[in-house]
Amino acid sequence: MIQKIKAPISVSLLFNHQIRKVAPASLAWEGKVYKVTKIGLHHTYRSGRTLFHVFSVVADDNFFRLVLNTENLFWTLEEISDGLPN
């Protein structure tokens, strides 16, 4: 089931300087830490002058959509899904 959320979260990032890629490694939400096991899509968009990075990740058999606001460097959890039909 897909749930729209929009909650602030904490995210740990990894940066690989050799391939110049940054990726979420884990996220903390509602007192639980989820280790990212797979990174799906990554895209960006602008709202006004603010650039947002959107990451689709899998952690603990759940799908998470994470958004990074590059103006204030705050992370938001926008969506979570357990993969089951609604």
C-alpha cells in the first residue's frame, strides 16, 4: 500500500569521489533506522530558484521516496510503500 507522508527525516549519505556520485545510505524515521539496500530512480526539479533532489530507495523491503531541498539541506519523506496493492 502506498502512503503519502511528507515528514522530516534524517538521512546518511555516501559520496564516491571516483565516480562523483552521492547516494543515501540510511534513513531514520519514527525512531527506526532503515539501511538502504537499493537505489532506484534519482531526478531533480526546481521550484522557483530551489533545486530538489528526489531519490527512490528500498530499505527493509519498503519503498521510500526521499526529497532533498538544496536551499536548506532538509530531507523529507514524501512516500512509503510496502509493495502490496492498495
